[in-house]
Amino acid sequence: MTAPIKGKATSLDIAHLAGVSQPTVSRALRGSPMVNEETRKRIQAIAEQLNYKVDKNASNLRRQHSGTIALLFFEDPTPDDSQINPFFLSMLGSITRACALQSYDLLISFQQLSTNWQADYEDSNKADGLILLGYGDYLQAQSRLEQLVQQGTHFVRWGAVLPGQPGVSIGCDNYQGGRDITVHLLEQGRRQIAFLGDASNHYPEFFERYRGYEAALQGIGQAAQPSLQVDAITSEQSGYEAAMELLQRKVGFDAIFAASDLIAIGALKALHEQGLRVPADVAVVGFDDIPLASFVNPGLSTVQQDTKLAGTILVESLLKLINGEPVESRTIPVKLALRGSSRAA
């Protein structure tokens, strides 16, 4: 028997006794398939013992669709005050258009990684679902993504598509992109190719790009050299510092594969300051094809991600989740955008 409750029982009382969240109680009592059978029965039994009655008017109000999707940006180190990766800004237009075509409003929110960004947008009726762009260190963010799954929150995120990850992810083929751009450098006669970017499970997109880089080198019987890999996050400053560290190591290199365009742009500055010519002395390539990539001098060779298609798929996938339709994670093909930073004119 449960302990008696003073006054009228609430869903919060049931949640406390059942050891679950209040949204889980709400979903269980309305028969949502998002709650497993064992949990649902336990919640229903406690509700009966407490003589809890669902307020149908309030329940119906909560179940109304808001007609809104929330787009959550996460903070990135930038030289300006935006704190938003310009790659994600390039995706914003396609997400906005895709929402408009589906008669949905778009709520844009800037979330700092230090805040409780997994707040329940759905149960507060702010939005029917979430699109997540960026998350910092994946291993730190993973528990929060798992919490969204446990809450039954409808969400999709842009990121690496990996087995066993929580929720639905839409991402580009980072491995193939990393392999293709490295093969391009090898075809230009480059053999000592450095990689600037974190190559670990903390940043799975970068790690997949590194694995593609390794595979391309292995294709010519060459192993990746640890001395030619320098950790960097997605910012010009980090790319600059990584390139300077590479130069200080006094290891020979004739090309740099930067894990993002921002890292590559920072590396270009470092090479220029040291009097090295691009591409004559060192070829440089990036990944993303942000608008700035074609305006730096020389123009940056890079891997192009289809942001227009990405935005459309993110919205369509989220709406399927909201409507209770099956959705799987999906990988989008990439293509090379070759410019003057990696090949002679």
C-alpha cells in the first residue's frame, strides 16, 4: 500500500511514488506507447490507490499541438558575440522554409551548454518537438540526450550517425568526406598530410573524418602519424593554435586536412604568418563549405555538406516522430568543393 496523500492527489504525487517523471505519468495515463507496459501498469495501480482522476479538460489542452517546432542552437566559441557556428546558420534558412511548407512556426532558442537545455518543451506546450544543432562534447551530452528519450520528447539532432546512440540523428557521411578529401591531397602529390581536429569519441563527427583520412593513407600503404595530428575544436583561434603547435613540433608536412573550415581558416593565418605559401608549400583543406570558404585567399578546398537537404530532412523527420510514424537516423552524401588552397592554378 502507498502512504496516504493529504488533499487531492496529483500527477506529481504519482510520479514521486512510481519513481518516474511527471511527463511519464501523463503519457502512461493517456495510454501513450512511449511508456513500457511494466511502467504503465505500475503508474496505473498507484493512480487507482490514490483515487486519482484525470482532468480531461486539462489533459486535452495539454495534448493540443502547438504548431511550433523549437530549434535549439548551442554555444560555440566564435570571434564575435553570436556564439553560433556559421555552419549551423547556413542550415537555418532551409529549416525555416521546411517549417513554413508544413505550416509550422519555428521557435529559435540559444542554449548555453551549462544550462538545463533538456527542459521539457513539449509538456510546457512551447513546442511539439525539438531540433538540436550542436552539443559540444558528445560524451558529456549523451546523458542529456538519453533523458530526452526517457521523457518521450520528440527530437532529432544534426550529428554523426552511430550505432546505439539515443534518438534520431541526421548527419553527413563524415567518413567518406574525410577519405575523399585526403585522396584528393594524395592525388596532388602530397604525402605528409597533417590532421587538425579532435580524433576521439568526444567529437564523433571529427573522429569519423579522421577515420576516413586514415583509410585514404592506408590505401597507399601509409600509416597515419601521431605527430601529424593536433587536437582542435571548431574555431579559427583553435585552428590557428593547432597549426602553430604543428609547426613547433618540427615535423615535415606538405598538407593540412582541417576537420572544419573554421579550423582551416585559422591554420591559413598561422601559415601566412610563418611565411609559408598555400598551396605551393602547404596545401590546406577543410570540411563544411561555409560561405566564407570561397572568399578567403586562396579559396579553401573543402567537403561540402548539403545544408538545404539537411534542413528539410530534419524537419520532415521530426514531424514524422510527432505524428507517431517510424523514423530512422539517416546519412547524407557529401561532395568535394575544390579551390586554390589545395591545387595549383
